[in-house]
Amino acid sequence: MYDPDLLRCFVAVAETRNFSAAGRQLGVGQPTVSGRIRRLEQQVDRVLVARDTRSVALTDDGEAMLGFARRALAVLDEAHAFFAGPAERTRIRFGTADDLALTHLPGILRDFRRRNPRVDVEVTVGQSAALVRRLKAGGLDLVYVRREPGIEEGRVVRREQLIWGAHPSLRFDAEDPVPLVSYPRPSHSRQSAIDALEEAGRRWRTACTVRDITGVLAAVRAALGVAVFPATMMPGDLERVDGALRLPPLGVMEFALLDDPAASRPAVEALSAAITSSPLG
């Protein structure tokens, strides 16, 4: 059985190709890193890392060990997550903004269910303001929502630059009012669009008002107008049109986690950690 600390150290060296950088990543000094690599090489009786004063490289045996080490650590991390979670079957009522549900969250929730098989996730998809109201009424345990004006509480998980998106076939003259596809009032993205256009002296008109992200996508794909999207959440069949249509720059949108203090803490904390630690969160 190989010591997980030695394996983690080896993976850090393999990924950084630098003993000092690996030490900073692990929170230990360079001599400790060297000692751990030496101990691992003694255990396997093979040279895993070829190093000199200028470079660090893996030997053929080191490349093989890297694959083994990553798989072993993944299993250990999965076991740790399993036993660190609730011991008995529990449920979490989770609410999410609809654009998050269509983009970043599916992969996170799949991984969470695999790591927490005793937690049943009951998902509600909707608009942020409505989800926050339901949370405060005790109907949800945790919500991941756009942080609209007036929602001050919660922990910010991600910040997204807002951009203008449209179907490639959409055309209108610079003198024409900008056709907007937007949510009804109150809406942060709608207000951001209007404020930016009016500050730039551009006229606008409401081309279509929709209540969810599927309506936004349908209207934009029909080339009814432009809409505001968080930068990483715009589908690939639409295009960014800030420059082409000479539209003014937009602001930033925050996405935050809010929870009910009375909810089951282990389940809430486990799902919150899965969201905040994911590169997709």
C-alpha cells in the first residue's frame, strides 16, 4: 500500500515539473517534496523522476506511476467524500436559476450524486427572485441563483461578464431601435441592457418578453432580437454581437448560494462544497 501523501506529492511534481512549485501547492518545503519522492522511489524500487539543476521530467516508470497515482487518489477521495457525508439517507430541496440548470449544474449534480448516494436531491428550476422567496418561506433548503438587486445575502460563487447575443441572421440598422428579448420587470439582465443602451444614447424597443431561459433562446433563435447572456452560458449556435451591432458594454452578474439555516447541515454543506469547488460552479 502506497502512502497517499507520497502519491499526492508525486502527482504535484509531475504536473508542475518543479519541486518548489509542488511544495507551494502542497503547503510544504522543497526538501520535504524531495524526501517524499525519494521514499516513493524506494518503495517501488524504480526511478520515477529524472531531475537535474535545470529541469524535472518523468521517466517511463514515472509516466506509468502517474496514471496509477491519479486513479488511486481519485478512489481515496471518493471514499472520503462518501464517509464524510450523512450516514443515513437524507433529502435536500435544491433550487437553481434556469440558465444554470441548462449549463453548469448537470455535471456538478451527477458528480454529487455519485459521491453522495445517500442524499436525494429534489431540484426546482425557476427564476432567482421566486426561488429566494420560496427559500425564505421554508420551501427550499439551498438555492443557487443570480444575485439580483435587493438580494444582498448569500455567498458569491461566480461572477460572469454579461454580453449581447443574437442569432447570426439578425440584422438591423444602427439608427433603428435595438430589439430586446428580455425577462419581465424586475430583471437584472433587462435593466443592465436598458441602462447601457440609454447611457450610450441608443434607442431600444421590447421585441419579446419571456419568463424563462427556454423562451429567451426560442426568441433569439427566431432572430426576433438581441438578449443579454452571462459570457459562458450563451449557446454555441448564437453569436456575440457587441462589436458587430455596435452595442455598448454591459456589466457583471453574480451567482450566489443561499441556504436555510434550519435545513439539514450535512446535506447543505456537501452540495454547497460540490458547487463551490467545481471549475464549472
